Amino acid sequence: MLKIQFKDRRKPAIWLVDSTFTIGSDPGCDIVVDEDQVDPQHVELVIQQDEILLKNVSAKRSVFINEVPVVNEHQLVAWDIIRLGTSELEIIDPLSERTPVPEKVPEQATVIRPSVSPWMLKAISPPLDGQYFSLANGFDIGREKSCDVLVPLSYVSRKHAKFALRKDKLYIEDLNSSNGTYVNGERIKSCELRNGDELRLDEFIFSVIGPVTKVESKPRTIVREKVAKPKKENRVTANHGLIKKSEASHKVFLHGMSPDVQGKIYEITKTQNHISRMLGHHLSTSERSVSARHVYLQETDLGWQIKNDGAADGLMVNGKMQARSVLQDGDELVVGGTLLKFQCVGDKPLNYAKPSGGSSGTGKAIAAVVVVVVVALGAFYLGLFG
């Protein structure tokens, strides 16, 4: 029969005799671990005779066995070390001696328990930050509930990407997602993954954990998204006359007209401008911002062009839905529910502010007085000469 105790001996050891045993920060648990990093119901031990099955019942946090993260469940043996947060608990067999620990572990060797997959993802971004996900062949990831790794964010596609294991190597394939799959900052269609890679689904980031091997001389297998590249910098391409240089020939302005941006003026000095970043919505998950991130303002040889590259609620120019339009001074745009006015004349922003209610009321009052005076004079002259 086995016992469990805190490694620092803060509390007496407990015999594991019950059929189920709970560990967490809730005072009602069999073992209470009072830490911010421990959930109220974090771990459950299922005991059948001399076998102990550990189940991670936390929806947000991982548990470690001998410093290996456990995603779902794991069979415990004597002298295993369980870590929740910073607290460590040890499984003890009073009738046997501790298994000797090797003095040295060979460099660059990865110790993986047989029941744990050698490949994992560690979530870096909220709301899943800190969680581990074990990877196996045929694993998929997206915001759809049927996905093996569920990322419930609007900018992640329903089925965003899938993983495959081939000859102990891990590969990822983008499933035609709207906002792309990136490995170490580069947008890919499919790619071999390695330990330490940064995997990003638009804005959501994972760290790839896998076997540590020597650096291979052969480059990894990468299939990139097809992007047309100009032969030379500062040359006009055939893609609607887009000028491939960073600085615009002259600055232009966008004036905020709707209540959310009323009075704001955005100065444009680059040839290519991401509307969502400019409006400060780049990290937002609202539907308006998700749409705005697909609209671009670019300087071309024909003038300043605005382009809808997949915004869900479309792009409106002067009240008409447009996929692409060359702008004129004074044009009004609606992007992601935000009304903007375009200015390309002059080196300084003009004043497009609407007159206040007081001045408008005064103007109307003066006009009314003028009308009354004109009517009175007309009646007077008719009386004299009629």
C-alpha cells in the first residue's frame, strides 16, 4: 500500500486507501494546496488495489509528473513526484527503497515517459496560457468544439490547421485558414516543426515542445503561402500599379467622423497601410476589428487605393460597397463600422469638424429674422403704392 506526502514534509503522509482522492486549493479536497496556480479541483487519484491513476481535471492548468506535463491522465508508481504550481508531493512505498537516480543525464537527451507523447504544444497567449496539449497523428486545431485543440477565439478558423507524425517528425498543415498559420513569424502552408519553434495562429501563440536533437544539416521542409514578389525594389508591378517602396510620395490624412473616432486625424506617410493597426484595433477580437484587419490603404501609380481583402462586413466608399477603389479628396469610407474622410490635398489636415449645435441654432435664428424683415418691408411698400 502506498502513501502520499508533501516533499517538504509540511503535513503528515496519508495512506492512499480510498477509491478516489482529490487534490486542489478547495478546502474540501483530501489534500489542500493553497496556491494561486492551483485550481479548486485540480487532480483526482483513482485507486484500485495497488494501481493509482492520476487524472488532470483542471480545465486551465497542467500537472507535472517528474517534471513531465500530464495532459489527461497518467499511471503513478512509487517515488513519483507530482507538482502543482510550486508545491511537490511524493508517492511513497514504505516497504520498498527509493529507486536510485542516475548521477548524470547525457547532454541533449530527452527523457520521455512511455505514456506521454514526445510532442506537445504549450499555449503562450490567453485564455489558454500555461496549458499543455499532447500531439498525436491526425490532431487538428481550431475554434470548432470537435477540434482536438480548441482555441475559442473569433480570428481562429473553425478548423485552422492539422498535425501529422511521420517517422517521428511532426508536421503542420494550414487548412486554408482566413488569417494564416505562422512558424517563427513566417506564414506557411505546411511545415516540419521542431523543438522550440513558435507556432502562431494569427495572434494566438504556442511553443512547440519535442525531442531535443542535434541541429540537422538539412533544412526543414517548408511549403510557404504563394506571394507574388517584385523583381526589383521601387519598381511598379503589374498588380494594379502598386508602388513597392516604404515611404509615400506625399502624406495624406484620414479624418475620424463617426462617434468612436470623432475628431481623430490619422496621418499616412507609408505606401502600404493596415487600417486595423492604424485605428488601434489590431489586438482586438471584436467583430468590427476582425473585419477592419482585412482592409488596406496603398499608394499606387494611379493614386491612393483602398482595398477590401476579405472583410466580412465589406468596404463602403461614398455609400457604395466596393472591393477596390482609387480615392479622391473628400471621399468618405466606412471600414469595420467606422466612418472616415479621406484628404489628399494640402500638407496639413483640414478642419472637417461639424459645426456645434449652438452656432447652427444661431444661424437659423438670424435667417428667420431676415425673412421676417423682408416680409414686413414688402407689406409696407404694397401699402404705399398699392
